[in-house]
Amino acid sequence: MLRVLSNFKFSQRGRIGSTRGLARVSHARQPERDPGLARRIIQISDRMQSLTDDQLLQSARNLRAQVNRNADLDSILPDAFALVREACRRVHRQAHYEVQIAAAFGLCNGGIAEMQTGEGKTLVALLPAFLYSLLGNGLHVVTANDYLAQRDAEFAQAVFNRLGITVGCLFDGLPRHRRKAEYDRDITYATAREFGFDFLKDRLASGPSTVPALPIAAATVQRGHFFALVDEADSVLIDDARTPLLIANPSDKDPIRQDMVRACHIAALQLRSQVDFELNHDQRTSRLTRVGCRIVLRHLAPELVHGFGTDEIYRQTENSLAANYLFLVNRHYVVHQGNVAIVDESTGRIADGRQWQSGLHQAIEAKELVEITSGTRTMAKVTVQSYFRNYRHLAGLTGTAQQVAHEFKKVYNLRVTPIPTRKPSKRSRFPERVFESFSEKAQAIVTSTRERLNTGQAVLIGTPSVQESQKISAALADAGIAHHVLNCLEHKSESTIIGQAGIAGRVTVATNMAGRGTDIRVDPIVQQNGGLHVIATAKHSSSRIDRQLIGRTARQGYPGSYQFFLSLEDELLLMSGTKPAARFSRHGNPQLSPMWTRVFDQAQSNVERRHEKQRLNLLAHETRRHQLCLQMGLDPCLEMLDE
């Protein structure tokens, strides 16, 4: 019988302070609602300006000594925050404002701080990171991508060097033998992917299991799961929760199986919709009818049918149907360097190393006429939700949390604290415009872009997919409008392109959340003429992504504006199952009635509810599997049980 790895659990975490001997910040006081405390911290910090660098370092060491003597974090919080504020002032010429300190209070109390884009989340994260690093248990700061992990780690290290705190950073390609040293530092920056896969590899390394281990170093690298501070928390903890983290070994290449995949693809092209097969756009799946099954068997060589069996032939043909009709190139995936690469729908970036399972990835490879890869065997798996529920303390920052506050509470037991902006917003909203066709919408976007350029503004055009960014780019090029395109195919220059989107006369076309986390520097000429203007070419599957795009403009009290351009051919309507018809007379006007905006709002709500249901169902499934594994004495991350 295999031993149970008891340190893996779905902990019902309370707020910070609920676990004896760990973080000791009082909840009764709710300091984020105490502006007097924030002002007192600023006063303490201002007095620290007279300290030398050595005295500042010694003050930080004294705080660590107090913690070692079992001092409550409550008692040292004001001095700890003040030290970080003064170190930031010396290193980066930035000092925390009251609202930023209030946001840090919310993080210390184990919650989600909702701060508007551009309000200084990176600076805020330093405050609780320093406070909890004094406990010596290791603190993980989770970022949206490798670039942000390295950027934020460098930013933090410059500050924490003054306070005697060490900072590590993980990134894709970092050898495993170097990872333990990064985890042994006081604070470690990385993406959820890096933390999650190291967790799974540690499970494989520590065994035993009925699943053969991957060829990795025997030693584990992580030293526990004490505190995770998650940047872009809604993206990491909510949007990514529908996709499990898994480690898989490639199967041996099987030429016969590759022949079967190609044959099923060819057979699928002969089938008739609604006669031989049916499509489910909501679930992005297909189903053969009885007639379709007979046709498929007639198209395949008898040796393939006998070799794999009819059930597997049918499943692979249904994969081919889904690949052909429900998965779009430059939307759900790209063909890059001869390989099919998945595009993460919540970030717009290539999901490196990820494959669709159960033959779907191979069906798409057959569709795109690239080399068909071998299948994979899952070795270890955990959902994002389950992984982060392992942390004794969890907190996060994001600009968009209110819409999913109930899910944060239900899944992670985290409450959302809205943080007011330091200055009143000057963001202007222009009415949404709806068109019957994409081409009409594209021409209206071109006209609006030219008008904005003539007024001296810069324009950022946000699109939901690579495909749409390319179409908008073509329309702008035909009109002679110079522009820059940012999508997952140009990810290496992402920060540079988005950082320059605020230059006068600049037009930038960006997919989804490309460049998220990078500040757009708006030059004075643009500010004088109304600021950066954002054009959204569609509504996304989540209203939170729309809010993030809108948040690109009018940051920190500067002027800015935005407008949505929609069409009845937008994918959101198809995803939601909405089938609008042009039941109206336009009287020669390509723009539809404003009433049609309600159709898009309802479609978006439908998709959001469906995605939430999928996330909760996935968590429920993993919880059941976890309980079953424990009953059998198995490691739930390693044993792939069929229920």
C-alpha cells in the first residue's frame, strides 16, 4: 500500500491569523478602514529620512529579532511599513500614498485588494512582502508572466537590499538544481505555472507512486506553502482555474496512429452538419449521428478500424470535427515554427508547453498539415484552485475583482476590498456602436482612429484575437494609417510596444491583455489633447478583461477616453449561443440601434456564468478524486483515477 502524502490537503483556509504561530495580524481592527494608522506610518517614515543606510538596515534587523522573540506582527507593522516606504523613497524616488498603504492592510488581512490600473500595485506588494518575510517561512509573489516576474523581482531586490531581505526569481528554462536556491530566499517571484510545476515535480521526486517518475533530480526544491501574494489575482486564481496544471510524458511515436488521425480528419471533411454530426458551440465539442458513424467507417481502411476499434475512431473523428469547425487559427491557437501552439484565452499569450488532451491537439495538427506529435500520458496533475488552497495564507492584487467577489469567497475564502483611486478619474466614455458586419465595423474604427489622431491623441485598439488584430491592421494599412501590432506572435517586444502606446500620433493594435502589467507613458502633448483613446473592437468573454483594457487609459487622474465598436459577427455572440438576425431597417445607416448593446451584455453574462460553472465543477471533481485517493492511500496529484 502506498503511503499518503499528508502535507497535500485542500485546506479550508481562514484569514491570516487563523493558524497558531504563523501570521499574527489582528482581524478585529480591520486596519484598511483606519486612515489614522496609514497617516501615522507616513509620519514614522518621514522621520526615518534622517537615518543613514546602515541605521535603516539595523532597524530592519531589529524587527526580525523581535519576530524571532515571538512578537506579534500587529506590533511591528507600522515600523515595517515605514521602513519599506523609506527604502522605496531612497531607491526608486517613490513613497507610498495613504491609499496604497490601505491596500497593503487588506493584503495583510488575507484578501484581494482591488486597485485600479496604474495605481501602483507593484509598490503596494512590497509592504506585506517585507512584513511576512520576517517570519522566515518563505513568501511567494505570483506574477502573470516571466517578464513581470523578473522585472518585479529586480524592482523589489533594489529596495530589500537596504533592509537585509533576499529576493529570488524563477523563470522558464531555469535548471532544477538552481531552483532550490531561489526558493530558499526570503521572497521568491515567479508565475503560477513555475510554482505549480515545481510542486508537481516535487511530488514525483518524493514518491512513491504507481506512476513512473520523470527524469528529474531526486531532491525537492520547494520548502512549503506559507504565503502566496498574487498579482493580477483574477487572471491567475479565476480565469486560469479552468485549465489544470499537468506534467505528461510523451508516448512513443506511432506511425499507425498518425495515419489514423489523418484518415479521421479526411473523413470529417466529408460529413454534413446537422445530418452526419452536430456541434455544441458552448462546450466546443461535436457529436456524430448514426448516419455519420456509418459514413466514417466507409471512409477508413478496414485495418485502421480493426486496429483501433470503432469507439476510438468515432472519438477521433469528433475531435477532427471540433478542430475544423470550433477551433480557429489565430484565435484559439497559432501555427508557430511548424508547431500548433495554444493561445491562452485570458491573456492572449502563447501557452508554452501546453497541449489539448485526448487526441484534440493531434486533430488540429492534421488540420493544419503540420507534423502530428505523439500523444502524452499524464504523470501528475493539479488544478490552479487546489494548488493555491495549499497556502496557509493567500492574498492578491488586481484591478478587477468585484464581479467575482463571490467566487473568491467561495473557493478561496478571500474577501475583496475596493481601494479608492488617489485622484478622481477623468476617463470619458463614448457610446457603444454596433454594426451588422465586421467589415462595416472595421471601416468605422479606421474613421474614428483618423479623427483621434487629428485631435492630437494616441490610439490603442484592443482586439480579442490574433486574427482580429491582423484584420484591423490590414484595414488601417489600406487607409494609410501607420501603426504597430502587438499580439502573441510579437511577445518578445511586448513591453516596448505597449510602453510607447501613449506617444502623440501613435496607433497600437494589441490583442486581449497583451502588455498587461506594463505602464503606458502618455506624453504631455497627448495629455493636453484628451489623453490616450482606447478603442475596443469587441466585448470579451469576461467583462473584467474589458475593464482591464479600459483601464489602460486615464490613469492616476490624467485624462483619457474609450469606446466599444461591436458587430453581429463577433465571436462572443457565437460563444454564448446567441443568433441575432438583422430584423430592422437601417435606412442606409450602417450603424445599428443602441438597443443591440443589450444583446452583447446578455451574451457576455451567459459566457461568464458558464465559465464559472466549469471552474466550480472542475474543483468539485478534483475534491472527489482527492478524497478517493486518500481512501486508497494514494497521492492525489500522481494517481490518475477514472471515476
